[in-house]
Amino acid sequence: MAIMDTSITDIRAVVAPLTEASLCTWLGAAAPGDSITYHRGALARQVCPQLQCLPEPERTALQRLAARAWKLAELGLADIVQRRHGYEDYDYILVARRRPRRASSAILPMQLAEAA
């Protein structure tokens, strides 16, 4: 009988990266107070093209995801918070806010279409 090691040392290696569309979809279904970590690391360093911390396609996708989270916060649909774990190791978290019914029906589909 084979024994499998089920311990996971880095959840980021198992979970597919979050996309703009999936972030908007999540927010559309989220209840007020629900949260999602959309990135872990040092966001400002990782999106800087001069530092070349990430390959270009990955950097661009991360930059777009962070910009989408910022846009959702500007629209009042969510709040952005950080949790520090250590040196250049942060969780970037989007927290769903309570929103008026008329705003949710009009804004989120537009954001999802723009993200796609």
C-alpha cells in the first residue's frame, strides 16, 4: 500500500492564479465582509518592469489584477487591506462591502465585461 504525502507547503503552487474576471465574479457572489486574498508577496516590487521579478506575462496579469482590485475599491464595492507576514511578504486582501441594490446590478456586470 502506497502512502501519499498530503501536506502542502505552499498553497500558491496548487491554486491557479486569480484573474480579473474571477475576482469580479467572486465579488458578485460575495456577502458583505467576505474576503479573498488576491496576491501574496511584495506587489509594488513584483509589478515593477525594471526589477524584472516576474516574467512579462505574469507581471502584466498581476498588474491588471491589482488595478482591478483598486478600481473595485474606488467604486465602493470593496476595501483593500494588507496583512504583513514578514519582509516583503504581504497578503493583499479584497473585502466585500455592503452595496445598494441598484449599484450592484449595474456596476458589477460592467466590471466583469471590462475584465474579460
